[in-house]
Amino acid sequence: MKETTNNETKKANKLYVVSEEQEQQNLFRWIEMQQCVMPELRLLFHIPNGGLRTKSQAKRFKAAGVKAGVPDLFLPVARNGHHGLFIEMKSDRGFASARQREWLANLQEQGYKAIVCHGWIEASFALAEYLGVELYKN
């Protein structure tokens, strides 16, 4: 039997990691199927703040109002005393940066619900809970 090296283990682990972008795409696929139950989900949108850019692009985007740390998703639907729901999407292994945590705290102070979700499943439960719909859990 062949012994697995540390590098082979790291490569294998990377194969099974779902990126934040993939998690978000999975969430929007789920939303397409849930809109008959939660029509408000049609209002959920992505805020395209992240991504790699050239220095000139970053300068133009900053001048146009792009701000570091702004959450990934926004649902402009008022519920339970909140003006809307902001979601910072993360992969299972991801974590919110200091700027992202600061934005979430500031948004909460302004009356929004602002949370971090690790993966599309966690985000789907958070959206359903926010909208007052109970999802089945195994």
C-alpha cells in the first residue's frame, strides 16, 4: 500500500474545498427553486465589491464608491424591526476580515440584520429564518 505524502494530502483537500463564489452560486440556484415559497428572495442581490483588479481598475472603482468590507449580499426586505438583511458569504473555512466585521457592526447599528454565513446551506437557513419560513433540518 502506497503511503500518502503531506503534499498529496494537501492537494486532495483542496479538491474538495468549495470557494465562496461557488457557495454563492449554489445559494442563487437554491433561491430560484424557492421563490414560489419566498417571493421576497427575488430582491436578493450581490454587491460586486471583491475580486482581483489591476491598480488602475482599483483606483477607478474606489473613485466610484467601492468600499472594502461591504457584505456580499443584500435583501432589501424589512422584517422584525430590521430594515433589511446583509450577508457576508464565506466558504466553510473562510472568516470575516476586520473591515468586514466593522461593516457588519455598523450596519447592525443602523437597524439592519447583518451576518456572516459559511456556505450556501447556512445562508439558505438564515434567509428563510429572516423571512419567517421554517426549513426542514436533518
